[in-house]
Amino acid sequence: MKTTLLGAPIDTLTMKESVEKIAGFIKSGQPHRVLTLNPEFLYQAQFEPELMELARRAALVTPDGIGIVWACRMAGRRGVVRVTGIDLMLSLVHRAAREGWRVYLLGAAPGVAEEAAGRLRQDYPGLQVAGTHHGYFSDEEAAGVAEMVRQNQPQLIFVALGAPKQEQWIDRYLEQTGASVAVGVGGSFDVIAGKVRRAPQWLQRLHLEWLARLLREPSRWRRQLVLPRFVWMVIKRYRL
Ligand code: UDP
């Protein structure tokens, strides 16, 4: 099922259904973009049509976090659940190990993608990691990176460059890589490699993971200042 929130399409699927849908994309062999949509991206997209276009061109848009789920509720869309980037990545890796999909990890600081790949291989025996590459390359180098990815022939690429850089890279280069699916996963490699700790389960259950992150990484304050504006935008559009 699909719904629309502030002009952006959102797939209202569970985690299991999202993974199933992506499995279909991989079987098709055709390129598909997956966007894990957070409030910052959706807010920015109201002022930058280019970002809204990225959301419209995605084959699957998941509600990345409680902010989007809450906004869907305010807009009267029922039954929308969280499908966050990190959880989606782990569910896909689990499936990839079973199905033999070749995965590629692109992004994060030098060394982090390799470390994350090592942990994933340990946790999901049989996982085929086609390759890894860090995410600190210039615009001039971006096409060369895509070519390097292509040579490793992955089917599924996880791109961790932060939003919207990762979505822009995917938009521009997915076809060139020859992969069937690319998913933007933000800071997930840092978490998997153990560089950044995720909030404890009980905080996640209370939907307060964002708060834990904010306290741990105070530099996010500026970025999260957009959240109250997002809340107000949603209330104005759907409730007033
Ligand atoms: N990153 C990168 N290249 C860049 C900028 C950032 O690879 O030019 C990485 C960064 O190291 C981190 C991730 O992208 O691993 C962004 O993490 P963040 O938590 O900010 O993701 P977001 O919340 O934006 O999805």
C-alpha cells in the first residue's frame, strides 16, 4: 500500500513486507532505488523540488522513524509502522545470507565499511560481501567509485553517505553499477562497526531513540532544530 505525506509517496509496509518487496526487485534484475525517509529529508524536500523528485523516483520509500509515523497518524493514515534504515539493512543482510545475494557497502569513514562487513560476515554466516568502499570521495571521483562497485558485481548496495548525498549518488549512478537495488542507510555502518552505540532497547521501544542520539551526539542539535518546524508544518497542513 502507498500513501502520500506532504507530497511525498510512502509505502505503508511492515519490515517483512518491505524485505519481500526488495527480494522481488533483486529477482527482477532491474535497478530500483530505496529511500528510508526521515522528517529532515521530507521537510527539506518542501523547499527543494530536486529532493522531492528523488522520493518520487524511489521504488520503495520506508518511514524511517517515529517522526514520519507520527505525521502519518496526524494525516489520518492508519497502520503505518517504522522501517528504519539500520533495521532494514540488518533484515536484508539476514535474507541476503540465505539467498546468496552479493552485497556491497559504500560509505562512512575509511575502514568503517570493512569493519562493518567483517562483523556482518560473523553474524550472518554465508553472507557474500562483494566489496566495500569508504564514503569520502569528491564529486569528480563519484563516477570512478560507481565503476569500482560495478566491477565487484553486487546485487544489493548499501549506501551510507548521509542524506541527501546518498540518495543523490544512488540516483545518478545506480544504473552504472549494474546492481538491482541500492538503499540509503545513513549512519548504519558506524553502528554495525561498533563506532556508535544504538540506544538501549527500552528507549527504542519508547520511540525515544532520536533523543538518545541527540544527547550522545550534541552536534545534531542544529540539524534536529528542523524537527519542531516539521511538527508545525504537519499540524498546519493536516489539523488546522
Ligand atoms: N558520510 C560519508 N561521506 C560524507 C559524509 C558522511 O560517508 O561525505 C558518512 C558518515 O561517516 C556517516 C554517514 O555518512 O557514517 C552519515 O551518518 P548520519 O548519522 O549523519 O546519517 P543520517 O542521519 O544523515 O542518515
